[in-house]
Amino acid sequence: MDIGRYLDNIDKKFTRKDKTKMKQYDYLIVGSGLYGAVFAQQATAKGKKVLVIDKRPNIAGNVYTEDIEKIHVHKYGAHIFHTNNQKVWNYVNQFAEFNRFTNSPVANYHGELYSLPFNMYTFNKMWGVVTPEEAAKKIEEQKKAAGIAEPKNLEEQAISLIGTDIYEKLVKGYTEKQWGRPCSELPAFIIKRLPVRLTFDNNYFNALYQGIPMGGYTKMVANMLDGVEVKLGVDYLAEKEAYDAMAEKVIYTGAIDAYFGFKLGALEYRSVRFETELLDKPNFQGNAAVNYTDAETPWTRIIEHKWFEFGKDDEGNEIPKTVISREYSSEWKPGDEPYYPVNDEKNGILYAEYKKLAEGEQKVVFGGRLGEYKYYDMDAVIASALDMCEKIL
């Protein structure tokens, strides 16, 4: 026997076999938003070979900020980071320094201005009450008159929290514009995010940690993706077979129904549209967010982006111009950006069916707001991604 030729054949045989098994990447991550960026950062830190792809021409998903006249503009809507989760707070502070921004939105109802969250400033303006006792008495009177024992929908939940006057002026019109449905048809849990306080605390969020990453969210996500290979402008679903062949596992953060070609039907979303203007003046409304709570004003709110960073640029200089975005809520249709899942019974049942299909995809992890069809605050999506990293990395 020619031992040399025998060993050479064995070598070729195993080389061929290894080549069919070896993948270029350990993980293909579809989407460079927070879930994808966290997973990419953690996987890379553990020595995994990672490729991140995104359909958009930019990283950072819906937290993307673009610079206009040295203002970090929240292109896909206002994002204020807030959390009680110290693990998440410590994690994000590795990639950005956060300022002290506190979310204190204002409600504009036909030119009347009210404080949001609902607090003593709101109650004083609404009813002329001065003390917490007077405010509590007024709210209780209205709650009692409504006779709601177990709130069955958002309308009843809101009235059971803050009475009919505040509901009619500050909740009803805004919420129905935002969701495109009567409040009586929306689930009660949506309104639980609205704080009600018998104090003069103007902080909308009841969170231990809060702020905006200095330099913008895009800079923070770029720091998370430092050293990670990223390809932008890639439509994963259009080139799925080719990209799947590159990696051992896929982390998919796109819409779960789109992944399966909408074969069970389309899940419903709410979408948001923005009209953004650069204005040649230093101050338009004096606050980062003003909600327009009447039904007649077509936009839901106006964001004035410079106030997320106190009107100053990265060097601490006053900015002579301002950028505003009028926000419009609309029903999602194919081609629109899906923002919020519609968490009603019909969509919940359909998502459960898609989730069963997802569980059959052995090499794919579905994560994030669209992949899990779930309303996520930023800290919750980061926590979810970190948990998944601990499970599988």
C-alpha cells in the first residue's frame, strides 16, 4: 500500500467534509437596533464571529439619531432612556455617557397647557384645587360617579385613574389619534403607563435611572458595534438563502410575520409619520415634547429635538437654530415602518400561531419588538437581549 497516497486521500476527504460544515460566521444578526447590537457586542466579546446586516442605510434601528445643524434629531420619534434595572443601566453606560434629561412633556388642549404626567400642576389648572387632599377628593368624586368596578378597556381604565374631565381633555383625543381606534376598543393595560401623582413632580417616568446618551443614540450603538462587521442596505428576506448559508445561527429582529411570508396573515401594527422642519429661530416651544390632546389637531405631538440636550451642541455651545418634528400616527400598510404591535385579542391569537412556527426554526432566534411582536421599552429590549446572550452564548 502507498501510505503517502492513502494519507493524502484521507486528508482530502476530511478537508472536503470540513468545508461543507464550516460556516463563515457563528451568528448572522438581522437588524442593528438595540436587540441586535447588544447581541452582536456580547457575542463578539465572547470570541464569536458575527455579521450584522440591516435593510436601512444606517445602524441603530428606531433609536437612530441624525445630526442636523449640530442637533441630534431622533429620526424615528422621541427616545428617552429610563430604567430601574441597574444591570441594564451599567451595561449602556459602557458605551455612552448619559445626561440628566428628565421627561416632562406638556399637553396642549386647544391652547390650554397642562402638565404631563398628571400631577398637582395638572389638577390645579383643571379644577383650581391647591392641596393634594382637594385633588384626591375631586378624582374620587368623578370615579365614583362613573361607577367602574373592573375596567374592561382603556376608556374605563383612564376614568378609574383620573376621572372624566382629565380623560376627556388630555387622554381621549390623543390616544384615539395614536392608536386609530376608539378608547372603548383598546385594552386597559396601555394606560397603566401614565403616571398619576398628588405631588408637583414633573418627571413623567418613575425610574431610578434616566437620561439621553450624550452625542446621540447612533454614537452609542456605533460604540456597541465597534469591531463588528456590519453591512447596510441588505434585504435579508430577499437574499435569505445566501445569508443563512453563511452562519451557524441567525438572530432575527425583523417582523415575525414577514419572515414567514405572511402565510398565516398579516399582524397589525401602528405606524408613525414625521414631518421634520429646520427653523431659523433658537426656540419653538421651549420643551422637548408637547402633546396635542384634542381630536381636531392632526398631529399627536411636536418634538423639539434640541431640548433633549438642553439646547446645546456637543461642545456645550448654544444652538441658534432648532429642529421640530410633527408626529402623526397611522395604520400600518405594507411599505410603512411598523412601530407598535396592536396588542389585542385577534393579533395575540395570530402571533401565537406564528410563534409556534418560529419554535420550529432550529437555527433562528426571534428577538426584539418586531421579532417577538411585543411593545418594548428600550431597557426591556436590552434586558431581553442580555438574557438571550446568557442562555445561548
